[in-house]
Amino acid sequence: MSNPLRVTVWGEFRHEKKNPKVSAIYPDGMHECIAAFLRKDPALTVRTAWLDQPEHGLTDAVLAGTDVLLWWGHMAHGDVQDAIVAKVRARVLEGMGLIALHSAHYAKIFKALLGTTCSLKWREATDKERLWNVLPSHPITQGIGEYFEIPAEEMYGEPFGIPTPDELIFISWFTGGEVFRSGATWQRGHGKVFYFRPGHETYPTYHLPDVQKVISNAVHWARPMVNIPDVCPNSPALEPLPEDAEASQRSTEGHK
Ligand code: ZN
């Protein structure tokens, strides 16, 4: 819809300040690493926002000027204000795209949109992850082979407490034997939602070309098709109405 596509990359940006292992991998924060590879695409304008900014960096103006929002959260889901979550949710229902990364499976916004527990199994044990591309015709998997591998990642395992996805894009296998629905989409209102599992903060996952390709593809896929605000207007008839039209029209006044 918009040209260029307006992208906001949101991150907690707390691990990077507290854990030297994380800041060594992401000196400017994970959100800036993601923004940096997206900025190579001339079709995108990319800004970043993070938790400890006023309104978490997601002011009304920023949200109104965002076509696709990427969300990385992990340790501080509870610190995200409910009022901001409600505004983000409303924007998705209007048409904004949302890409939930890694532990955003437990973010308030993700759970609010999907309506289920979104719980899962996990293990930090440097498993290898193999992501199988189970929907090779999908826009998100273009340029991705039959599978790709991440040498070391946190394990997420089934059962994953999500509603059955509209589209299942990736299934992961881990060294420990678990599998997981690592890439999945849902339509929510007029907006598109994509969940993409990899991205634990102590591994250099967002530096990997395949991961960057998936996220870049997903940003384009999630672009808004429409922007339809949540209003409930009384509507005039398009065709001549029967004789009692005026009365029946009046009876609907004030009806919501
Ligand atoms: Zn993690």
C-alpha cells in the first residue's frame, strides 16, 4: 500500500545492556542489527523503538506511521503497558503487519492477538536447529532452500499453545529430538501476523543470511492491504428503500 514500506523494529534492548555476551554479538542491540539488514532494502524505511523509551517508543504517531512492526521480547513482557498493547492490537486489526520474533511468543501483544496460552517447552543447551521449509511456494520462503540450519540455538518444543496457523511455513528439528512450528501465519482483522522462532540473544542468529532473508521476505508479505479503522458507522442505503424506509432508518439511529 505504502511506498516505501514503513517498518518499525521493536526490541526490549535490556539483555544487551546487562549481559556482555549479548552485547558482544549485538553491540547496538538486536533491534539495530535487524534494522541494519532491512535498511539495505531501498523499498523500506526502517526505524527502531525499545521498551525503556517513553510509551516504549510506540507513540500514536509512530504506530500510525508503521506499516509493519517487528517485535522481539524475552525477559520483560510484563513491563509492557497494557494501554500500548491495546493500541498495537488495534493497528493490527486495522491492517498493520506484525512479525513476532523468538520469545515474542509470550509477548502480551502476541497472546492478545492469538487468544491462547502460546506456551512451549524450552532448553538452553546449544542444540543445532534445522528449519524445514514446508511451504516453498510462500512469499516468506522465497530464496530459502528445502531447509536451513542454525548451528547453535535455544530449543523450543511442541506442544506450542497456538491456534492452528492459517499457514505453516517452517517446522524445526532440534538435536535433542524435539520439533516445533517455527514459522506460522495468522490473519487477525485486516492485518497479517507472522511468528518466526529463531533469535535467542546469546547466539548470533540475526547475523545469519537465511534468517535475514526470511525476515526481509516476511516484512514485504506482511505489508498492509488496507487500513480500516474500528468504527461502526450507521450507513445510508445504496438503493431506494421501501415506503417505511424513513422510519426504519430512524430506528437504527444510535444503534451500534
Ligand atoms: Zn530465548
